[in-house]
Amino acid sequence: YVATTASTHNHEFLKSIGADVTIDYNTERFEDYVHDYDIVLDTQAGETLERSYDVMKPGGRLISIRGQVNKKKAESTGITAYFTWTELNRQDLIEVVNLYGYGVVNAYFEAIFPLSFVREVHKLSENGHSRGKIVINNKS
């Protein structure tokens, strides 16, 4: 059972890739809808990370890829919290490519641009609201 937060514009897309519940972060607080989760993946840090402790079930895992977790708060709520930063190596990248090639995982691309559009691509990436990866192709 997967719940995710996104603007309303992205709800249909997220449901199409497997989300059971979509919550509009502009108008709703996820903790009003989400309770007793085993795993929470925080990609925002700050207030969002702080509110995430309250939606976990005892024994759950809170993983943040953006902010340092509060180990004492996690312990007091009976969960384990981690901050992780992954550095990919050649073998990891080969494995990801193979998973994609065999259809085990899907990649979603917002857009693919030629290298000559790098300035426009940078502006697009700065808005932080793309659905998938933005790719620069160095082939003409």
C-alpha cells in the first residue's frame, strides 16, 4: 500500500504507476490521511521530515535522503530512522541499466533535449517539479 504527496496535477500519473493514495501537499497534510506505515521515504527534509515520525507504526523505518534524522525522536516513537546518501559506482549503474532493460523497473522521462538546449534544460530543472528525469542527449 503506497501513499504519496504531490500536486493535484500529478495524481493521475502517480496512480498509474502504483500509488494507492495521492495527497495534495498544497492543500492537505499527509498525516491526516496516513497512519501506521512500515516505511516512509522522506525526500523533502525540514518540516515534512519532522511530521513523518507521527505516521509510522512501532518498528517502522523512516529513511531520509535530504535531511538528518532525529535519532532520539525515532527511538521515543519506537521506530528506526536513517539518513542515507548513495554514491553509485560502475557496478551499481550496470545493475540499474539491466533492471531497466529487463523491464523490472521503469524510467520516466520528463523530456529529452539536445546538448545545444542546455540553458533551457537547466531552467526547467530549477523549478523542481518534473515528473521524471530530464535528459540531455549529446548526439545530434
